[in-house]
Amino acid sequence: MQQTTPSAPTPQPAKPKPLAPPAEFQEGGISSMDAAALVRILTDTNSSEFQKAKACQRIGELGAKEAVPALAALLGDEHLSVYARYGLEPITDPSADDALRAALSKLKGNQLIGVINSIGKRRDSKASPALARMLHGPDPEVARAAAAALGNIGGVSSVKELQAALARTKGMTRMAVADASLVCAELFLAEGKCDQALSLYASLSVPDVQKPVRLAAMQGIIREETSTSRPR
């Protein structure tokens, strides 16, 4: 019987190599630059937005305090403000808090809300008076962001401002104020200040507080009062 020779497999066409991004969207060596080189990118008018965004990200990784002025200058930029905040938030030096606080009086809209959110993440208590004034401002979205930031900052001063605002605000802003107060109560618990937490929960358990907040506050009271680890 004659044997047939198997035919050779049909060669597959080579996969095309992916196209390289345009020069203005190439990271280059930014991911390994030091702080001084990154600042030069941020302050160079010839740098592209992409390069500046990558420089902000790299600065955030380094936590470079010398970059604070260059980052602060971008907080009002429509396209780069988010990246500037990304660079500022991890910097432990107080100059980063100073820069964010100074921007509160200069910005509006989404850029302002973003800065408020960053202040809340950093828990900058020095910003509390300015945030408290924003609770009663004309922009309800800014007011709600300010309430959330005060909740994240926590402490006696934030609680005082939030409780005062609870009596003066309405609608979604009042809900944000009440939610922020719950966050303050949880922070008190985390700091071992159980009596202050319970007092705050009690103030949020009254009938005129929105039902979801009231129920959460009552649950907090029950949880702490029945906790086996609570001192008796």
C-alpha cells in the first residue's frame, strides 16, 4: 500500500508589531527621574500635558516636597489638576497642606471640590474653618464635599461645626453633614474615645435626623453598649 506524505502546514502570517505611540505620548525616562528633573518638566512651557501628568505621578511616588510649588501651580488647570493633587497627597511635608489650603480661596467647581477631597484625605485640621464656611455657600456640591472632608478630619472642632450645620442645612447637604458626623463618631471610637462617640451617636438619633443616619447612629449605640470590650 502506498503511503501518502503529510502536507506541510501552511505558514501563518507574522503578527504585525504594535505601533509605537506618538512622541508626545511616550513616557521616556520620566518614571526614573529625580525630583529636580521632574520639576523642570512641570515648569517648562514646552512640556506636553502627558509629560506633566506623568511627572506628577512620579512625584507622588517620591513624595518630593521640593515639587510642591510646581504642583500647586497646576491645581487650577482643567486637565492637570487631578494629577497635581495625586502628586501632592503623598507628600508628608506641611507645605503640601499649605498649598492645598491656599487653593481653597482661588478655585471653583470641580477643581475646588478636588482640592477639598485631598484636604479630607490628608486630614488637615487647619483647613476646618474654611471648610465650615463652605457648608453654607451657594454651591451645594462644594458644601457636600466640605462636609465629607470635615468628617474625615474628625475631632472636636469638626464635630462642633457639623452639629451647628445640621440645624442650618437642608436636603442633600444636610444628609452629607449627618453622614460626616457618623464618620466622626467612628473616628472617636478608633481613637478610644467611646464616650464622645456615644454622645455624638445620641445627637444623631433624634427624630428630625434622616432615617438612614438615625438608624446607623442607634446601631452604633447598641454595638458599643453591648460590646464585651467596653469598660464598665
